[in-house]
Amino acid sequence: MNLDGVYLPAFNKKLNYSNLNLKKNFKIIGSAHSVGEIKIKENQNCKDIFLSPIFKTDKHKYYLDVIRFNLLSKVTQKNIICLGGINSGTIRKISLTKSKGFASISWIKKNGLNKI
């Protein structure tokens, strides 16, 4: 398919991707919610890991918040990205994290990038 990368969700725990013929700059990214899932993403050679949900969302009662997020981000040398519950009320808290960035779909879609 001539793709530049792939996203591996947290539920994908498959470790054997050795049979794939990947481009030189092919990027593997994934998501995780726990130390175990972070370790799986490391073993899957993910360059960046979305750690979620950092803040409360309508879909999830459980969320990490800043302290747990930072503790989980310390278990890896990979780039950790904030995901989940990011909105105008929580965006400033991201500066308190050890993340390399953040991702948000609904908030950015609703408000645009000019509100950041």
C-alpha cells in the first residue's frame, strides 16, 4: 500500500512484524493505558506512544491525570503523547506533563487550532 506508517491500538498485542517489508522511514505509533501496554508498544518498535486518557472523558470514568501520567511516562524512553479529555479547561495542565505533545480530535475539530 506504500504507507509511511501504522497506528497500533492498545488492544493490538501482536509482537511479530518481522515479515513486513517496511520503508526506511516507516513510523510505527501506538497507544497504551498502563505499564504493561507501554512495554508491549516498546516491543512493537513504536516510536511514539499515545498515553490515555489523561483527563476525564464522557467515554471513560477512569483517567490518569497529570501525576499518574508522569509516572507512567518515566517507564520508557519513547516519545509519550497526551490523549483524551483535552479541552479548553485542561489544555494548560499539559505543560505539567513529561509529554512530547498532545492529540485531540473532538476539541480541535470543534474549536480549531486558533484556540490553543
